[in-house]
Amino acid sequence: MEHLTSGDATLAIDPSHGARLTSLSIAGLELLVPPTANTFHWGCYPMAPWAGRIRYGRFEFDGRDYQLPLTMPPHAIHGTTYNRPWRRYNGAASFDIDLGPDWPFPGRAVQHFRLGPNRLDLTMEIHSDSEPFPASAGWHPWFQRQLGRGEPAQLSIQADSMYARDEHHMATDRLIPPPPGPWDDCFVGVRQPVEILWPGALRLCMEADVQHWVVYNEPEHAFCVEPQSAPPDALNIEPRLVTPEAPLTLNASLHWEIL
């Protein structure tokens, strides 16, 4: 386990379990859901080389059809790196991993973490080792609705539109005006920063150099605000080409104020 401390903030990173954040504690307030039996439902983990669901685990690229393992049947979800061991990479809080045997192209992912007294900066890179391939990436934080003090969280997100879902709960390529929540949806045209307020405890703002934000706030105990480089099912809807000369890089920051 890797631990970082700055001011009132402490961060724990578990390289053996996807280089995920297992804890983000600010002035003694734990923001993230602690470990559970379901690997998808706690901490803050990387989604690479795709984010969200891929319909039936299938996609086509350069005239060939590919089948991914159905990690959330009947679909593939959240990439190949969220629960595998990462290696230390060129720095105290940097890690990398190959994309693994379940991904049909040789490549690797890299994460960098930088903690300050009132902010956390994240960087992720997707690299191709030899040939072009489509990819997307993002982070999947699970925030607790109730902290150790104060009132339950209030999420403020303003967006122009979101991707309509079909009868299979899958994102389509059709954009619609956002209805009232709760949501399990991908938004675009998001005004940043996205704000999470725990009245009487903490205000957290999230920013990222991405156009897509997934919000999942159906559970009673927790919610997710996920910056992504592309929408769910991106390998079919909106693929981003990664080449040896042009990796996919995304950056996100969380900054906070103690109330």
C-alpha cells in the first residue's frame, strides 16, 4: 500500500488491486467507500482501455471483429486494469500496467497521483506498444453519501445533454435533455467544476480535461461521479485512436474546502 500525506489530507493507493485509491481522508473525514466483496463497488479505480460497458463485449476495428470477456454479463465493463497488480513507474506515486491478455492489442496504462493540502491531481495515459487501437479511459470514484459529520451529500451537475439509454440499459449515440435524477447516465456539455457538498463538513469540486461525465447516484449509501474520455460503449460509438506516437492522456483534479 502506498500512502501520501499533505496537510489534513491522506491518500492510500493499492498497487496490487488496480492501483486504485482505497482511501481519501480529509481532516479525518473518509470520502470513499471502503472495500467490499464486489470489486466494482468501492474506492476509486481506473477504467482502461475502455470506460463503462461495451455492448455484448463486441467491437469492430480496421475491418476485424473482436470479442472481450463478459465481465458484467451480457456486457464487458470498465477495462482490463481495475483489479490487476500495477508496477511502480518512474516515481513515488506513479504506476503502470500492461493491458493484459484480455485486450487484443499490445499496450500499457500509466497513472500519476499528486496530493496537496487541498487538492488531488490525477493523470492517466494509455499507450500503444506497436499498432493503433481504439480506446477510452476514466476514473470511477465511489463517494460516501454521509461523512463522519455534517449532512448527506448534495451533488450539483449542470449539463446540456446526456446519452439516451435503450431497453438494455446501454448508452446509444442519441443525445437528449437530462431528466431529473437519480441517474446512471453519461452527460456532455458539463459546466465545470462539478460540485459535491456535504453541508457542515466539506465542499469538493471536480474538474477534468474531458467532455464526458457519468453519474451513478441510484444507491442510498454512495454515488459515483466519473470523468471519462468518451461515453460508455465508446469502442462502438465514439472510438479514440491510440498510436505509438499519440497516447490517450487525461487529467483530473479534486480540490476541497473544509466547512
